[in-house]
Amino acid sequence: MKIRIIGGGPAGLYFAALMKRDDPAHDIVIYERGPRDATWGFGVVFSDRALDFLRADDEAMVRLLLPHMETWPNLTIVHNDTRIPITGNGFAAIDRLKLLSLLYAHVEKLGARIEFDSAIESLADRERLGGADLIVGANGAFSFVRQENEQRFGATCDWRPNKFIWYGTSRVFDSLCLTFRETGQGVFCAHHYRYSPTMSTFLVEVEEETWKRADFEHMSPEDTIRHCEKIFAKDLGGHPILSNNSYWRNFPAIWNQRWSFGNVVLVGDALRTAHFSIGSGTRLAMEDAIALCKALRETGSVPDGLARFQQLRLPPMRKIWDAANVSLRWYERMGERIKLAPMEFAYDYMTRTGRVNHAEVRRRDPALAEAYEKLHPDANAA
Ligand SMILES: Cc1cc2nc3c(=O)[nH]c(=O)nc-3n(C[C@H](O)[C@H](O)[C@H](O)COP(=O)(O)OP(=O)(O)OC[C@H]3O[C@@H](n4cnc5c(N)ncnc54)[C@H](O)[C@@H]3O)c2cc1C
């Protein structure tokens, strides 16, 4: 099969690798507009559950990634000055650039070609896309493949009001931390975790009103960093906040009713975005690749494969997407939630999406469940 993939992020690269693994005769080219060594952001996180899903389909991939991952068994919620460690929540993180470079090498070893510095501007690009049996739009949240065909895909994009900025820091944390600091301007939240022995991701998120009160709109990038360093001084322990093309953004919650038309299909963030608070964007992108490859293999035809892809993948993906959207709304009410006492706040956070009930809290962290039951004796009945 002649397959042309637009976008060399986790979704496009992993799909190429899986297809080549299935059949080395496939002719696959990935067009990536960026250079080989460029990426945005710092590290990305996978929950233990996400790695288990990946392991079930591709043990070799997990073996490839694991030596480069930082892992830890717990989550820490910081409510102003109170730290609440929560057991039973394992995570692993990897440098996004490392993840991509491992995938580049893996894909090229399997015989697919990656053309860097090679932006595709239109599906009508005959020279590069002409004659393809399958065209994969794996070009991220702002995919032109989707934007140019919104009607066909039934695409929607819901811009959420919170603002976030993706920083790093040289401070290495000993668990995944969610730190909430109440200030006169509102609540500042940092999602932070180490992703290498020397670096951590430090993502700052605020409600829109907090962002306005802090006047970030008129602040220089340097002053923005200084302001965030001041707010999180206790957490950074004297380490600097580091920028990598970092700027304030709003999160676009993207969805598509139909995932393909003709021989064109969407995968990864182009297909749907999941808020970073559930740490699943990369995992979902890789699972899309697994599902699409499987659907094509099982049906042996592009039209049937694309129909099967949506049929197979929709139910599990929808569950996570719904949870991500509930989670992002929780962050949009941080200012209210932080009024809770620290332990109740942590419990509220853990159960925010409805996917973790009291029994599950007890299984993960009996001490937290017990503390909650003391205040809410009827919790067991819920
Ligand atoms: C702030 C933030 C934090 C995140 N944290 C996490 C996390 O902790 N864990 C996690 O799992 N996920 C996280 N994610 C999400 C994760 O980064 C994405 O879900 C994931 O990268 C999606 O993979 P993708 O391949 O679909 O898209 P992308 O990684 O966006 O890759 C798309 C690629 O397409 C290329 N491209 C775009 N247009 C064109 C074009 N016209 N021609 C050629 N190439 C093109 C781009 O250069 C890019 O390389 C986070 C995202 C954000 C914004």
C-alpha cells in the first residue's frame, strides 16, 4: 500500500512503524514540517494504566521507551503549604524530544521515510500525495486536513477559557505534583514532574480572571517567568523556570463526528485533543495508531478499514475524552475548589472525573479514604 502521512508527531510516526512491522512492503513516507531536532514543550507523562494499554499491544515499544523514562509510584497534591501524597497512582514521563528521536530511529529502521522541513499545505499536493492509497492527517491540533474539511469531518473546536503555559525547570521532583497556590490574583496551579534525571516539566495554569488580574497580557516573557517564579518560589527551591518557545495558550477541545472521508483519515490530536491534566494525549495518539493499523489489517481494504477504525476506537476513546473534558472544567473552578480543606480538596481532585469512586480511592490510598470517611461517614454508601 502507498501511504502518505502528514505530520511526524507520535501519532504519525507510530502508525508508520506499526504498518511497516505488519508488512515491510508498504511504501510509507511521513512529511514533517519541522526539522529533525526541533520540538516544543518539555516532557510528557503517561499513567501506569496508559503504559499497560501500550504494553498489551506492543511490548517491544514499551521496552524501547522505559529505559528513558522517569517513573514514580505516587502523586502529590499541594494545597498552598500542605502536601498530600497520594499512593497508588503510578506515572512515567519522558522527554518529548527523546520520545520523538526514539520513534524516528525506530520508524527509519523499519524502512519508512521521514522527510523533515517538509510542510504539506494542501491535500491537492499531487506531487507528494498523488496516487496514495491512504492519506493520514497526523498533523496535530491545528491540522489543516481537518480545518479545510470541517463539514466532512463534522469537526468542532471548543476553546476553553483557562490559560496555560508550558515551562520546564532544573528542579527535579520526586513525584508527579499538582501544586495549587492561592494569591491575591487568584489560584495558580502548576503541573510538574521530572522527565529526566536533570529536568522537570513545569506547566502553569490559571483561570482567565486570574490571568487578567495578573496582567499577563501586557507582561514580557521575562517578567512572566519572574512572576511565576515568585508564586512558586517554595516549590522551585531556588531553581529557575525555563522557557522553550513558551507562551500563554487556551486549550482547544477538538472532536470530529466522522474520522475519515475517501482515503483520508485523522489520527492523534488532529482527531481529538484530551486535556493535559489526564496525561493522555500521547497515549491516545499512539492508541489511534494501533487501532487504525489493526482495522486495516483485519479488513484488508482502505474503505472498510477506515469504517472499522472508527467503530472499534470510538467507545474507549470517547470515555477518556469525556473524562478529560470533566477534568478541564474542574480546573476552571480552581478558585472555588481551593476553599475546601486540604484533604477534602485532594479527595475532590481524585474523584473529579467520576472515573475514580470511593472504593477506588480506598484501593489506591487507604489513608486518604479513611481520613475522608471520618468527615463523611456515608462515603462508603456512595
Ligand atoms: C501543554 C501540553 C502538555 C501536554 N502534556 C502531555 C502529557 O503530559 N502527556 C501526554 O501524553 N500528552 C501531553 N500533551 C499532549 C501531547 O503533546 C499530544 O497529545 C501529542 O503530541 C499528540 O500527538 P500527535 O502526533 O497527534 O500531534 P503532534 O505531537 O502535535 O504532532 C503533529 C506534527 O505534525 C507536524 N505538522 C503540522 N502541520 C504540518 C503540515 N502542514 N505539514 C507537515 N507537518 C505538519 C508538526 O510539526 C508536528 O510535528 C500535552 C500537550 C500540551 C499542549
